[in-house]
Amino acid sequence: MSSYFTNEAALDFPGVHSLLDLTRHCIEVRTEEGAELQLVIERPRVTSTAGLAASVEASLAERRRSLRGFELLSITEREYPDVSGMEIRVTYIDKERGPLFVHEFRCLIERTELVYQCSCRMPFASACDTWLMTTLQTLRRR
């Protein structure tokens, strides 16, 4: 029996031999300063054992191919107090939201890849960047 917990409830999955959690959380944030941000936290399916850098490159290659107006602004290794990973900043044009700024942090916690991706419309880019960096300072392993 495997138990699965969400904020509101818990489920017991009978007869489960293994479980791969590919949960994707989407949180809309409005800061005190009025910036409208969207934070997505996901556990992508890892198809390669080549490591985090290979996963980042594969993700960027897919976005270059599929996103209109895609531009890579920066990619750096980054350490926060409890975790290190790769930090990526990009822009692209979303058909519903218009031109977007995206600040993304990818890391491995144990053998699970986690992606923290904060996006916003271009006028909020600086606030988005600062907000995610401040938020990631509080990231703690459980």
C-alpha cells in the first residue's frame, strides 16, 4: 500500500509496486508591490542518467524549437543555502500572456529533478527575478 498526500487529503493506492510522482504545481502570485507572477514547481520525467546539465540542455533545445521569440538570457550554476543547481533566464512570446520573462531553477534533490519556474509579463521581469531568488533562499530539504 502506498500513501499519497496532497494539501487537502490523502489517498491510499492499493497494489502499487512502484510510484513515480510527476506532480506539477501552478501557483499564481501577486506581490505586495503589484507584480503578477506565476510559479510552476514540477518534477519532470527524467529520461537520461546524464545529469542535470544534460536535462537543462534538452529542455532548452525543446523550447528553442517550440516557443515563438525564444531567447536565452543566461544560464549559470547557482547555490542556495540548502541546494545547488542550474539557473536559467529566458524570454519568449506566449500566445495568451504575450511577451514573458522566465526565471527557472533546476536542481536534484536525492535522485529527483525539481524545476522552480517563475514567469511574468515583461514589465514585472525585475520583480520576478528578485522574488524567485528571495524565495529560493528559503528552500529546505525535508
